[in-house]
Amino acid sequence: MSLSLYDIVVPPFRQVVGSVQGILKKGADHYRADGRSPDDLLRLRIHEDMLPLTFQLHSVAHHSIGAINGVKTGTFAPPSGLAELDFAGFEATLEKASQDLASVDADALNACQGKDVIFKIGPREMPFTAEGFLLSFSKPNAYFHATTAYNILRMQGVPLGKRDYMGQMQLKA
């Protein structure tokens, strides 16, 4: 059996976005049970030199559906002009990312294999093929930001485990 670009990118992105949605729900439930607002989670960070949960959540969406859109256009850049959202706004952002990932056309994405994609960061440009970009840049970034979000919530005592992080696995039917 051969795997297509779609097969090795979209289902894992859907899994990581879904897992972040799940851990956010648990975070909100935990904070509400303690009489706190889930919005209080958003400014938290693991270390003072790291970006807060808000950036981690923006980045999960950006490095999943945003990366696929970047492949289609041939360019991708770090997120800029990020909207200041409340907790409900991030839930909506991740839900939209999930829905957009569910609607990715497999044939259209597979047709992008071998296509040039340029990652632009300031004046610097990094050339990739579509598959190189998605597999060696965006997937690791999506996992990094999902892991960081998970760790921020764990640091606050949210009862999460590996199963929460893993999300909906691709089990044999």
C-alpha cells in the first residue's frame, strides 16, 4: 500500500488539532470547577522567554490548515497580526481549522507534490518542495506547539494524560 501526501499530512493534522481542542476543554472545565475563568489560561507560559498559550494555539492552526493553504499558494510565513482572542475565540479558531482540514480535497493536495513552497521569515527565504515543507517543517511545528499547549495546561494542574495528547487515533475499522 502506498501513502499519498494527503494521507501522511491531513489525518495527523486533524488528530493534533482535535487533541488540542480536547485538552482546551479539559483546561476550561478544570478552571471553571475552581471558580476561575478559562481566559486566565491564555497568558500563561512555561518559561518567561517562551510565548504564551495564545501563541501556541494560533500556531497549531497556522501550522496545520495554514500550512496546507501555504502549499496551495506556494508561500508561507510566520503568523503575523494575530487577533487577540478570548478562550471562546480560540475554541472557534480551532473548530474552524478542524472543519477546514476535514474539507481538504485529497486530489488537489496530492497534485501539489513536488511543488515549490517558499517559507519567508523577514528577508530570509527557505525553499522547500510541498512535501518537504509539510513533513519537515509544519508537522514538527504543529506537534511542538500542541505539546507546549499541553504542558502549559499540565503545569496548571489540569488533569491530562498521554491519551489526551494523542487525540483520536487512526484505528483499524
